[in-house]
Amino acid sequence: MSEETAPTMTARERRHAKARETFIEVLRQSCNVTAACRASKIPRATAYYWRNELPEFAKAWEDAEEEAGDTLEQVAWDRAVNGNSDRMLEILLKGHRPEKYTDRLRAEHTGRNGGPIQHEQVASDADAFTRTIAGLAARGSEGSGTGEAET
């Protein structure tokens, strides 16, 4: 007899043990926390509390989700072999096995015409900024004539 079903357990402890057992079984079949909570007659907060506080329950939860993912994968395989297509099944697989089924995007950055990215060092002190502005102003005044002779 396991510790959870030992005769020394209180009625409350036995109810909680039974609720945890039911929760894990329904989670294994459905991979749905809400359905598992309803079947065990516990609030979601209780399920998450147990998962955070009881390492054995957390491990059973993880195992149940893995088994549910295995079931989804088997259904996907069966449907692929039989020639059927089901978008919802794809979504479920991506949700339960993202490391295996998620979309991947690769982005590369390049400069103009596919060349390297050009880097320009910007002046970091006020004197360099002032020299740059003065140089621009000087160039601007040289070419600002209208082409008419002054009288």
C-alpha cells in the first residue's frame, strides 16, 4: 500500500489523494487542465498549488502531458497515413510539442545590395559635433550664390 493510501491518512488526505489521481488520469487523456479539475472537483488554483508544492504530483503532471502529446502524435501519424489533413491537429501538435513542430524563421541582415552592413562612428564629444556643423555651414555658404554678379 502506498503512503497516500495508508490507513493512517485522514479523510481529507484520502480525498486529496483521490482528487490528484483523478486529475492526473484525466490530464493524461485530455491534456486539459480545466477538464482534469472538473473531473477531480478541485479549483484550478489547487491543481497549480499541488504542482508547485508536491514534487511527485509535478512529475506525474509532466508525465501525463507527455503521454497526451504522444497520443496526439499518434493521431497525426494515423491521419497522415490515411491521407487526411486536419489543421486543428497541426495546431495541437505545435502547442504540445513546440520544440518539434513550431514554425522556424531565419533572418539575416545585410547592407546595400546584399553587401556587408556599413558602420559609421558618430562623434561622441561636443567639439567634434561643433566642427562637423561648422564644416557643413562653410560648404553651404560657398555654394549658396545665385549665379548673379553683385554690384
